[in-house]
Amino acid sequence: MLTRNCLSLLLWVLFDGGLLTPLQPQLQRTLATEPRENVIHLSGRRPHLQRVKRGWVWNQFFVLEEYMGSEPQYVGKLHSDLDKGEGTVKYTLSGDGAGTVFTIDETTGDIHAIRSLDREEKPFYTLRAQAVDIETRKPLEPESEFIIKVQDINDNEPKFLDGPYVASVPEMSPVGAYVLQVKATDADDPTYGNSARVVYSILQGQPYFSIDPKTGVIRTALPNMDREVKEQYQVLIQAKDMGGQLGGLAGTTIVNITLSDVNDNPPRFPKSIFHLKVPESSPIGSAIGRIRAVDPDFGQNAEIEYNIVPGDGGNLFDIVTDEDTQEGVIKLKKPLDFETKKTYTFKVEASNLHLDQRFHSMGPFKDTATVKISVTDVQEPPVFSKPLYTMEVYEDTQVGTIIGAVTAQDLDVGSSAVRYFIDWKSDGDSYFTINGTEGTIATKELLDREITAQYNFSIIASKVSNTLLTSKVNILINVLDVNEFPPELAVPYETSVCENAKPGQIIQVVSAADRDLSPAGQQFSFRLSPEAAVKPNFTVRDFRNNTAGIETRRNGYSRRQQELYFLPVVIEDSSYPVQSSTNTMTIRVCRCDSDGTILSCNVEAIFLPVGLSTGALIAILLCIVILLAIVVLYVALRRQKKKDTLMTSKEDIRDNVIHYDDEGGGEEDTQAFDIGALRNPKVIEENKIRRDIKPDSLCFPRQRPPVEDNTDIRDFINQRLQENDVDPTAPPYDSLATYAYEGNGSVADSLSSIDSLTTEADQDYDYLTDWGPRFKVLADLFGEEESYNPDKVT
């Protein structure tokens, strides 16, 4: 190879006059499809005016990928015409892969690839070369750029990047129907040889499908493939490069093909007759049975619509489709009665909702089946003859009067007797009674239409043979009115008349109301009371339309003479018996202007003749109110102050000091100080016996001072003090304790005659003379009585 390159270099020098020419390997020239020679003119060391010779001229270098040799792969050679072979020129290489992928001999300019290359990883490398003087380190020629391309070999098989594939095609499709297009990618160079030319083929899936070897389009190969027979197909596709020739690389993928459904099958009932049993007590609208037609199609193509063919049961039954199960649900439209009819027979038609016009030739897409329904007997409650009973009764009807009756029957086979009773949950039980056997309803109390005009309650009927089977019906009783209330004025009218009113003037229009239920056409009549018909100031004009007008009869009225007029109006109804009432209307005389507009009807009219205006009246009234408020406030303050003084003096004695300006009357003055102020008012109010209060009913004589060293009195007082100290009912403050004890040590003994056992004649009063001058008058008095005593006269 080196010899061949040297020979080529020599021939090129001969043809080009000794210019620098890089030679390529002979392999590159043989593999290249066309000359790829690049000529680069570089300036050498020549005079500027001389012809410039080419410094670097070469074609593109090529290197084989996946080179597995033991020696580095030779790429090419660089040479400069300035290189005289004396070793003064040095070649350098830079750029993509310089030093790592490609190396250059600095002396000879030979380029080698030092490792295996992959074109699919990097298809070409861009490098730069330069000749440098070894001694001066200066470039002999400008740096030039060249490319090394990696020569492709068939080292990559075709790959299906999108596999595995999923596709669908409608069933019953014709031959050649499009299914799917697959594509394989080969990483080899498509511009070089057949390494990237792929051919498709089917390895598995025939004879159902075919594939175009160039485009990879899959189509159906058999007609009328039926989804109901086989739905899923798995096809194995191969892609081979080198145009499918022997030695090419191949890749495979799987295509899962599903036959999609079309409506090519009609619904079919699995049997021609369906038998159903239904209790007669089934409620309206309830589902009483299900039937089903089978359709092998799928999805909306299997949706079925059911219809009842007009006939025996068309009016009593209905059928709808269950969307989840595609079953026909038979429902009840009207109630069933075993005693009336026991069996029903009708036909049901099942058809597809979504039809495919391509398959109409296969026949009608519907089917018919017969449904037989047997009604079973059920014990039922009694049935009333009416759904609602309406009755009427006059108010105040005598208790026990029959006003109507209800009827219920047992329609079952072997009918049972029926019993009636009023539902206790309703109010009818309080006003009405029912005969349990006959069903007659009677009043239980007197009815008043003005209180309750209508009664609504329920009556229950039950079978005697089975009391649990009951039925209920509503009873509506209207209480009819009896004319018992007289008509009255509809509202309390406030009527006024002007002082300047003229005779025949209507000053008020009145109407009447009646608490009775007025029947249609009832009329009210109005007239003046007979006692007021003599020289009346007003009269009543009946308009004959249930209204009347109050009419004036005088030419003017005076408020000073009479401010109010009372007009008795008689109102009479037209019912039987006729009821009437007298209603007194109050008519007030008012001051009006010339047009009849009322100016004043209130109390102000009394003061207007005096010349007082409305503002003056208001001012006077305000002054009166203010004076009254001042007086009331003053009185309230005085009472409050007095109350505070009493509270201070009576309720809180311990916190006050009572001053007296006189010294008192001494020992004999018992009225100088009222000890009642020291008494506890709370204890007094409770009426408890107080030992610290002197009883008013007792009047003890003033006792003389006790004798000194009288132990009886001292012991008595100490005993009473101890009792008072331990007494829980005693007041907590200091109080006066009065003890009615005279003692035993008195010289005169007791002065009381209560305990005296002797008569007055047995008494000796001589000791009174020993008591001193204070008792001299008493001693003389009793001494005279003793001398006068006739019993002692001898």
C-alpha cells in the first residue's frame, strides 16, 4: 500500500510540475463513486510576482468503521513541497479527535486511526493541518482544514421504533382493506450501498393479512372475517436490510390486530314463550318480570329495543330496556285483580336500535316471543265503594242524627264481614260516631259552623277474618249554616257632618256583615230605627245592593248646640228565620270650608270661638304638664327625705347618738324617755315574746329601792342575767330587761294583794307608821279605816 501511494505521488509531481500533492489510499479511489478532489492554493516561499503554487491539495480522507486490525488503520499522508526531505519540516494536526482518534507522523505526515470508529456515533471528523519549521517554530504555510469521513459498513439491523403495534379493522371487511402501516429504521448510511434498504415481510399471520414489502402497509387478505368467530389476531412482521438479500440483517415486531364489531347479527330470543307469575297486589309501576334476547354483537350494535305487540296485555303492561343488561323489564301499568282475570298473554318484539344498511340482505334484525302472565291470588283488605265520601249536616243538629254511611266489601274468594271504626289519629272521633257493622255516621256533639265549618277525618275498614287487612277512606263533612246571627255593620264607622251641610246630602256609605254563611243571593236591608224616625236629624237611604247611605235632613248643624248625634240603624238579612240588629252610629259635627272639606273635628273646636290658635293651646298644655311634673318631683323628694330619716332613726340605732336637751324628771319621771326606740323592730314584727319589752297591759307600781345587802334580789338578778346571756333568741345589742320581782327581804313584805290569803279585815297597817314621813298619809288613811271598822266595836 505504501509503495502504491509513493508511485501515485511521483506521477502527480510529474504532471503538476513538482507541486505538493497529498495522496489518498487506493481503496478510497476504488470505493468513491465520483472524484472528490479538493485543491487548496497556499502561498509558499516565492517572490510575490511569481506564479503561486498550491501548498495543500487533497481529496477527502475515508476510514472504515468497526476496524478490528491489530495495527492502527492508515488514513492518508500529508506532504509539503517545502519539505526537501532534510528533516526541517514538522507536521501538526488539530481538531476533532486529534491525538485521541487520529495521530500524525510529525516527520512523514502519515495519518493513522488509533481506535475503532462507529459511523452511527460520529459520521465525520473535521481536522486542521500545518507545516512548521523545526528550527524557528514558525509555520511554513497557513493552517488548512480537511475532513475524514467514516466509511459505513452494514453493522445495524432494521428496528421498529414504534412497535409492538395495535390495530383494528372492521369485521366482514373486503380483501385489501387497510389495517396499519409499520416502519423500520436502519441506522446505516442510506447513501452508501444497500445497508439501509429495508424490505418487509410477514412471518406469522397468513393467510389473514398481507404486507407491502416496500411501504410496510398491512391489509386484509381474506374476505368476511367474522368477529364472533375470532376477534384477535397476532401478526409477526420482519424488516430486512440489503434489499432482503442473503446476509442482510433483520428486525421483527408484533402487530396485534382486533376485528371491530359491526351490526351483522340480529337479536334472538332463546325461547319462544316466557311464563311469569304476578301477585295481584303488585303496585303500579313495579317490575313483575324480565325477558332477554341474545345479540352476539358488541357495544351499541347489541343494544336492543323491546316493544309489546298490541293485543291482550297492551293496556296493563309496559316493557322497558335495562341499559346495563339489555334485558326487557316488564312493568305494571294498571292494578291486577285475581277475581276479575287470572291470566294475560301478549307478544314482545326485540329489535336493534342501530342498523347497518350493508347487512339488510341478511334478513330482518328483530325477533318475537310470547309472554304469558298468571295472576296469583292475594288476601286483600276491604275496598270502599268510593275513594272519598262527602256529607252535609246542619249546625245545631240533634246529637245522634245519622248524616250518612260508608260501604266497604271484601272482594276475595270467600268474602269476610267488614267492621268500621273512626281513625283515632283524626279529630272526627270527638264529634262523630260510626256504627261498626252498618257503617252509618252520626253526630256525637252539637256542631257550630261558626267554630268549625268542615270536618275531615278517616274511617278504617277491616276484615273480621283478618283484622290486619285494613283500608282507609277520607270523610269530608260540611257543616251547613243556620241563620242564627243577625247582620251587623261591617266596620265601626267614624262619621262626620259639616256644620254647613245641606238636606239630602250623603255623608257616609255603610255595608253589613253576617257571621252566618250567607247563601247566594242573600240581601241586607237598612232602615232607620222607629224611635228615631220622628223629626230625625239624619235618615238612612237603602241602595238595595247591600249598602246604604246616611243622609242629612237639616239645613246646617251647630257644634255649640250639639257636637255628637247618635243614629240607630236597623239592618235585616233575607234568610230564614229573619235576623236583624240595631247598630248605633256616632256622627260628629265638624267645621268645614265652603267646599265641604273638614277643617276640624277635635277638642280645639271648643277654644276656637275664644280666639285661641292651635299653637297657643299646645303652649298652655305644655306649661300645665311642666308644672305638674315639678310638683310631683318635689313631693317625691320630700317623701324620700322623710323615709331616709325614719330608716336612720329606727333601723340602725347602734350607729346613731340620741341627744336630749332636758335632764328629765328624776326617778319619778317615767315619761322622760321612750325606751321603745331601743327595741328591735324586726323582732317586734315577728310578734315574738320579748323579755326585754315591758308589757303594756301590766302596770307595775313603782317599787322602792332595794335594801342593801339583799342577797335574794342580787341572786335573782344574776340568775336572770345568766339566762339572758345564754338565750339564743335574745337580741345581740344592749336592751332593757324588766323583772317583776319584789324580793323577800322587804320590811313590809309584798304590797300586792294577789297572793294575800287573808281578808282585808285581817290586815294590820300599824307598821306603816314605821316607814317614815313618806308613808304618814297612807298610815293615817288605813288607821282611820281600822278605827271605823264596825266589827271591832264591842
